[in-house]
Amino acid sequence: MTREELIQKWLDHALTPQELEAFQQLDDYEELMKMHNALQSFKAPNVDVEAAYETVKSNRKNTSKPTSWLKPLLRIAAILVIGFGAYMYTTLPNLTTVETLVANKTLIELPDTSAVTLNAVSSLSYDKDTWHEQRKVNLQGEAYFKVAKGATFNVVTKDGIVTVLGTQFNVKQRKNLFEVFCYEGSVSVTYQNEKVVLTPGQRYLILDGKQIRNEEEMLKEPTWIRNESSFKSLPLREVIQEFERQYDVMVDAKNVDLSQVFTGSFTHTDINMALKSITIPSQLKYQKKQNSIILKRD
């Protein structure tokens, strides 16, 4: 994996343990972490760390190679510029951020007693100081919400905004996928200036930039809460990516058609049973090799 790919996965909080070790071996690992910590200390919301890094990288490409003592100095200066820029253009909110690693879930209680269950490799943040004035959380990944009745409650993702008063719903925002499912009450979803209202049993799904129509399903809660990931007419790639999140393994599927449609589920508690649940319906074979899985055509 290239240096740029490792950094991209770090920014997306999607590094596997092996990739994390490789990331930590990068020559500028310490500088990248300093940049990350500087931004965290300023508590600047919605700072585009990836864009900031790209700017620094571009500036490095457009200048001659500095001397050995000047190189780290320039990197530190770039970190300070990013940090102070964030400080000057934000109100420094008191953000609380909760993140989950692979194969982990966690339960979060918000200041108004609303409850959020955060799925693996996900992140949720909110401002404690302004919570009772504005109930808003920022989400990357997947979470199941049980919202206490009260003022408007907003879940903000990079793909869309989900707005409710008091209800139960699931939001999933992954690469090339944005999904909202309503379990109770009603949910308003805003995506690219389009607003859709969901009622219990309805799903709003954007896959590869296109809206996908789904039949209604009367469910009480998402199955992943009970340690089972379920899929209905989704590309196999989405299944494999979720499998990697839940089992902390890498899957080699380069010889498999990941666009084929999959309907089914797999457990989070038995990796062999999970692999059979995925491969048998897809007519595939698998081979376990250390901390990786190789998929092959049957």
C-alpha cells in the first residue's frame, strides 16, 4: 500500500492493525500526529484535516528540498498555521468525541438522555455547552439512535442531514453509501437539497450516488445491535467491508466480482460461520491465512 493510501485510510479511521503498523513507520508519522493533536487541542469542528494535509504536501512539492534542519521546522510551522487558522475562524466549542475501533461497539448517553449505539469504526461528536440550545451530533460511520422527545435533533454527516424530534432510527454513512432507516416516529432526511420524510419501516438509501428504492420492513431495531450484520440487495463489497470492520481482518477479494448483489446476514461472534454465510450464497470459497482471508470463485 502506498504512503498516500495509508494516510487516506488514517484520515478515514479505517486502518487495520497491520496498516497501522505500516503507518507508524512513515518518515513523517510524528509530524502527522502533531498536526492531528494540534487540531484536537484547538477543538475546531469540521476542520478538513485531509485538505490541510494536501495543502502542506502540495507546498512541499512546489519548493526545493530544504536542508535537514529546515525540513522539520517547516512542518511544525505548517502545523501551527493550521491550528491557529482553526482557532481564529471558530468559536472553540467544547466538543466531546467518541470513536470505535474495528470489532467494537459502544453505547453513548447524550446530555438529554438520548442514547446512541455506535457501530465499529465510527465516530460521533457533539458540543456539551450548547446542547440544550441545539441538539446536534456529527457522525462518521454507523449509529443507532433513541432520541428523547424535545427540540429538533440533527445528525450531520458528510452525505446528508437527518432531522427528528424524538424517535428511533439508524444512520449509516460509509464510502459510497448513505442509509437511514426509521424504526419509530418519523425522520426527515436532507440529501443534496432534497428532503424526504420516512415513517416506521421505511429506508432511504444512496448507493454510489444513486437513490435505491427499497421495500418496507417492519423491524424493531438494526440487527447489528444483536451482533449480526444484515444486507438486502447490496453489492458484495459492502458485505466484505463490514466483515473486515467486525472481525479485524483483511479480505483479499481481487479475484471476486464485488459488484454482485448479496442478500443475507453474518454473525459477529463466529468468524467461520460468518464466512460460510457470505461465501455459500455467493458461490465462493475462502482460505484463511494468518490475519487475512482469501476469497476465490467456487
